[in-house]
Amino acid sequence: MRKVTRYPVEGHNALWHIYKTVSPWKGVRNFIWIQLSRYCPILSVKNWIYRRMLGMKVGKHTAFGLMVMVDVFFPEKITVGENSVIGYNTTILAHEYLIKEYRLGEVIIGENVLIGANSTILPGVTIGDGAVVAAGAVVHKDVAPGAFVGGNPLRDLSRSNASAEEIVIKADE
């Protein structure tokens, strides 16, 4: 179960209430920094932008691939541990605006985690240390440490009790 805080709204859909929850200037400022980081090929510069300009918690030697899209309005709710890889064009959301409510939730990605390209991580999830998320996955629930998951809906892809790291090594042999 995702850990999100729900905020009901009345009248128009929740997205029309966006600037009651976050400053439009914060959105514009963050959008500019995020777009710069999406195209930046220098990992240390990307991490500096994420840490200093967006308030994310990013561990040492973490690598964000090109075109990664982090939450524009609440990037400070995203934590990524050391030595993790966030694959090309992955989206990490800390908010979701629905019809009758909006939801906010912390996203915690552990250490030595691999997120495959084109994945979407929804608000309120924790991805444990050493987990592997296959390309194109929609992460809508917590992922256990060392798990190998993928798909939509998200499911366990491991075929044995081996750790995700061992599975990846066997595939390379």
C-alpha cells in the first residue's frame, strides 16, 4: 500500500487547485532546473541541481540517465540512495492530482537500486536496497530489498530465491 496523504477538493478537478497547494513560481523555477538536468550529460552537475536547486536527497555516485523527469512541484519529497541508477526517461512522481482529490507522498529509492528505462514511480512508494525494476514498469507499491520486479501491474519477476544482483550477473555470463 502506498503511503500518501489525501486532500479532498470540491468543485473542479484537483488540478485546477494546484496553485492553492504550490506556488506557480516554484513550479516555473523547478521546471527550468529539471529541463536543464534532463539534457545534461554530466552526472555530477545533474546531482548538484537535484540536491541544491530542487532539494532532493541524492546519494553519492547515484546516476540519473538522460531525460529522467522528477516531480516538478514536490521534488523535495524524493530520496535516492547511494550508487543507484535511474534509467533513461523514468518519471518519479511525489504528487497525483485526480478528480475529487490530490495526493502527496514521499518516494524513497534505496541504495544500489537499478530502475530500468521508461519506468514510472508513483507517490508514496519505497524501493528497497539492491532492488531491480525492469524497464517500462509502473511502480505502484513498495518493492522489497533485493527484489526483481517489472510490468504493469507490478509483479515479482524472479524465478528463484537468488538476489536481484545474482540474477543480473547470471544473465551476463
